Amino acid sequence: MGLCLEKSRTVLGGNQVQATWFPRSAGHVERPVQLYDSLLVVIPNVSVVIPTHGRVQHLRTCLARLEAPPGWNVTTFVVENGTSEARDVAECYHARYLYLNETGAARARNAGVEAAGEVEAVAMLDDDVTPRPGWLEAIVRPILAKDAEATVGGVHVVTDARVPRSYLGFYVDTSVAMDPERPFLAGLNMAVQPAAFRAVGGFRTELGPGALGVGGEDVLLGLMMKAGGYRIKAVLDAEVDHHVPFARFTKEALLARAFGGGRADGWIHYHWLKSEYPWMRIRIARSFVLTRLPGISFTRRLALVERYGREWQMLAESGKPRLADRTEVTAVGSGVKGESGSAAASPSP
């Protein structure tokens, strides 16, 4: 069993250094060390992954506002798929550029984590968010302190028009959508311990932008990590601004997003939660009719469209092989095996 330097103490005098050594644990990553005259400093080694697709101006703003804590070893990866216009922007901000022929935000994030290698933590942003000062240190702090294997940060939706507050949750405004006691992962502002991320298989590429629905790959990752005994912590002071144009708040756009979100939920219900509902075709017909009833509020119509999308996708998946049983996901090094009811942030039926 190897030994590694986990923490250091200030010197006793002169150039002497007293250090504490601990056995290497599963998922441990070596940290770079700098030796000064009177202090041994362990340098955090982290990466940031930003998938991008056709939003170069937003990406430029995101990279310009991304700050590395002084003295940290930070590598930023820009992963582009489906377009080919972000290389110059990435290189301008000294980020490493990766190009994928295949589309999908989940696939891009997976590629970024693999490229990051054996770092202590990988933080993730979307290209249309702007991190606030201190974001990176805050989002990875619990992972570096071994208090969590995944974190999710605070999201503030910024738009160019006034919209009802309840609509902000469709774009993951955490003041509306997040219960800090029951956090779910959100790919636009989160971080993971790479060993735990890889142990559960990373993001499912069947879900998310560029694939099925409008999200869900991050929620499912959180469910898989919890089933594997891993800890997720909400760090709402790790804040980003999510820039959402008003065009994405029109009735047509919100209805499409509700249907897409429902489809992602349906995929998760069928393949992961193993949900079974009788008379599915009748349920779908009823939900469809309810969405067309006159006189119902738009908020109610959104909920019904989301339910219709979920039921529609569950019927579409019917008969297909499901994912491996949740209890087979095991935490590396912890020996904790997930229980069927351990997922704390499962979508509601």
C-alpha cells in the first residue's frame, strides 16, 4: 500500500518541515507539492469542463469570467460537438480544446472528464452561464475536503424581459427549483470526484441536449451516484448566472421544454426507477385531452404536457431492455452498495 501526503503543518523552525502521512485511499489523486523555506504547500489539482455548441459569444463571456484560485493547478477543457467554431476562443483563454463528431452535451462532458485524467475534482459549466467570483473554489471545496463526491451550485436565471418567477425553474434557477436538503445535479453548475463519476458510468448519452429530451442526464447521474453510496451536496454560494433569452420563455418554447423534460423523466422512470403504470395508452389519451381543455391555466397546461411527455416516452421504451439494476452500482473504496430506495431526488410520477 502506497503512502501519500494528505496534509501539512507549519515548520518547527528554520527549513525543517513536519508532515503527516496517511495510507493512500481509493480514488486518491496525487497533488502537486511546492516546498518553500518555511512551509510545505499542497496545491489543489482540478479541471473545468465546458461543453459548447454554436454559442461562441456566450462561451467567450464564460471563459473571461472564469477565475482560478491563486496558486491552484487548474486546467479548463472546452469540448465542442456539432459545430466547429470555438477553437480560437478556447485558445485565446488558454483552455484546451476538444472536438467531437457526435452531438450531445452528455457525451461532451464525459469526454472532458476523461481528458482531465486523475485530478481531484472536475467542475462543469454550460457555455451560456457566467461564473461569479469565487465560484470554482466554492464548487469543489466539499470534494477536496472529502465531504462529498459531487456538488451542485446556485443558479440565477438572467433574461431580457420580466417573466413569472415560477417559469424560472424550467431553466434550473435554484431559488425556485432546488431544495438544498434534497439536491439534484445540474450540469450547468456542478462538480464531481472523477473516480466516483467513472464508477457509475458517467452521464448516460441517451439523455440531455442533443439527444432525448432537454435534460435529465444530470439528474440520472445524481440518482446513480446516490444509489452507489456517494454523497451529493448543494453549495449554493458557488453561484453562476444563466443567460436565457426571452425567446425561450414564449408559450411555445415553454410547452416544448415541458414536453421534452417529460420525455427525459419517462426514460428515467422506465430504465432506472423501473416504474410500471397500467393502461398506459389510456393514460396517454387522457393526458392529451386534458392539455387541450379550454379554461385551464397555462401553469396547469405545462404540468399536463410534462406528464403527457413522460407517459408517451414510457410507452415508447416499453419492451426495451432496462438499465442494470440500481443495486449493482457500488461505490469505489467505500464498500457501500446502493439500495433500491436510496435515490433522494427522483422525479415524481
